[in-house]
Amino acid sequence: MLEAISLQCVRGERELFNNLSFSLGSGQMLLLSGPNGSGKTSLLRLLCGISPPASGEVRWQGESVRSRRGEYCRGMTYLGHHNGVKEELTPLENLRMATAVADIVAGEDTIRAALDRVGLAGYEELPAKQLSQGQKRRVALARLLLARAPLWILDEPLAALDVQAVALVEEVLAAHLAEGGLAVLTTHQPLNVRIDVEIRVG
Amino acid sequence: MEDIICTIKRDLLLALRRRADVLTVFFFFVVAASLFPLGVGPETALLRSMGAGVIWVSALLAALLSLNRLFAADYADGTLEQMALSPRPLALLALGKALAHWMATGLPLTLIAPLIGVQYGLSGEALETLMIALLLGTPVLSLIGGIGAALTLGLRGGGALLALLVLPLYIPVLVFGAGAVESVTGGLSAEAHFSILGALLLLTLVLAPLATAAALRIALE
């Protein structure tokens, strides 16, 4: 259960939003909408705890995420603008290293299965610099699947993805929500998933 | 422990894939330290007295050369974000990165240093002292450098600022590192110098990762 309580975000001299509150329960999806520069990414970074709010609080399972950082980080996965994929490493190595850093237990088979799920079977051993932008995004999606976290915070998950991959994201999201997961995301593309809460930022 | 090892493993694998970066630093050190005898002439007494200092300054500059890449790539591709969001303490992940940086730069320099010392006519005992001093001192360079690299992350022209920030902090290591060799060539024991270098190492091992992690969080905001 994720709660935001009167969040305020200030960038430089400009206030992006103020008094933003919502609460999201198990199995629900929150879509953030708004024009470019309205503060959607800022809100997501604030929710996942990369940047602190100017005022207000984010709560996870009723506890402030500031005081329970370790627990919150285990329960949440963030997919930002950057994929977090190293160009020099293969998708397999990338995921092996990413899961080790995030303290996720994932064996070789689990990682291969996740790569297969996102349609990268046959690309496991290729250096990521030879992959296309969309394929790198798919590697990041595989990381999302491996984390098995109840809360997903996704910033433009559909960027650079083709039609099949968009369908895959919809399928994966629907399954995540059906299992009682939570998702907060932004997108400028139409997404065929049930939206429980929509917030216009800015 | 796993918190530290996971980033060491990752960064060493990356260093292996980007061998050119590591070799550049290594050869910079070798060339810089070898230029001095050519410049000041083959006067044995002069070379012997300045050898340790020159090798230390070259090691400092070589460490500095590779520092701006310490977090820049992770910052650009989003892996730093993921590190900050890991349940593992960011300070320990940063410590792992600094140790990996040392293994890829400081350690090779330490191993080749005796060979360069020979060019300066250093005695066997002085070479041994030089190696121990470098072994104790070069990790400090990577650890302090990590703070500087984190503070200048994302700044334009961060490279020059990084040098200005970090070089003054390197002074104690330089003084006691070069001093160790000097005292041995002067017939004294280098133990006091080693103790101080060891103390510096322990102090930075504890404090530098905390400062680095704090600076990284500010850079990511």
C-alpha cells in the first residue's frame, strides 16, 4: 500500500506541484499524465526515494519510506529513463550484476527465462552495445521481472518499444496487478491496461 | 561483505572489457615517471634523492587521470540510480567501486614501481620501502578520489575541478609516502611513516565511503 501525503516538489525557483496526495492499494495502477515538463518524472523520482520532497511524505505499508529505506527498496523496482544497462556487458551479465547489486537471488536459469520472456532469446551473450534501443529497454524490463517486487515505478516504460513489446508490457503489467502488485507509471502512448487512479500533474 | 564484493566484481569485469582505459593510466604512470631522468640528466645522486618523490607524484596524477570515469558512466546509463535504490548500503557499494578502482589502477602501479625505481638508482631496501608505501598509500588515493568524483558528478568541466578538490587532499599521502623512502635511504627506519600511512588508510576506509555516498545522493537528486 503506497500513500503520498501532500507532496510538494520544487525545481530551482519553480514549484512543479504542491499538495499532491493519493493512496494506491494492492492490485491497483496509477497513471500520471500531464504535458512535458509538468513534473511527472520528478514525482516518480520522489516516490522511489531518489530525491526528497520539499514537503510531504511518502508512505509504504503505513510507514514513512525515509525511516524504512531498506524495506522499501526491497519492495519496489524503478525503471527510469535510463535503462541501467552496461554497453560492455551482455544482457546475461548485465542482469547477473544488476540482481547482485539489488540483492536479488536469481540463478542463471531464472535470468535466461526472464530474457526469453522479454523476447531476447538468442541475444543473451551479445554485448549490449550491439543491441538496439528497444532491445536494451527489454533488458531493463527483464530486470523488472526478476526483482519480483510488489511495487513497480515505471517512467515511460514504452519508450523505444515496438508493437510486440508494448503488448508484452501490457500483458506483464496485467499479470502483476492480478497478483496484487501495485504500479505507478507515466506514458504518452495509449496503454491497454485497466487504470484505477489517474493524476494530472502540474 | 557481499555488499562490497558485488560492485568489485562488476567493475573489474567492466575494466576487463575496457582494457584501453586501464592501460592508458598504467602507461601514463610509466612514461611520466620515466621522463624525469631524461629531463634532469643522469646525475646519480640527484636522481636517487628525487626518485621516490617523482614516482609518488606520477602515481597521484595517474590516479587522478582515471577518477572522472569512476562514477560518470554509471551516472549516464542509470546503473548509479539502481545502486542508490538497492537495499544494500550505498556507502558499501561505493567502497566496492573505490576498491575496484584501486585494483585496476593503484595495484598495477605498485607492482611496476620497483622497475621505475631502478631507473633512479634506488637501493634494494629503498625499493622495498617504496612498494610497501605505495601498497598502503594508493588505496587512499582511490578512496579520497571517490569523494571528489562523486562531488563533481554531472558538472561541466568537472575534470579540472576534481583535480583542484582532490590534489590538496593527497598531500599527506605524498609527504609520508615519499618520506618513507627518504628515511630509509638516510639510514633510518620507515616504520613511523608506515604507521601514519596505515592510519590514513584505515581512516579513509571508514570515512570516505560515507562521504562518497552522501555526495552521490546529492548528485542524483
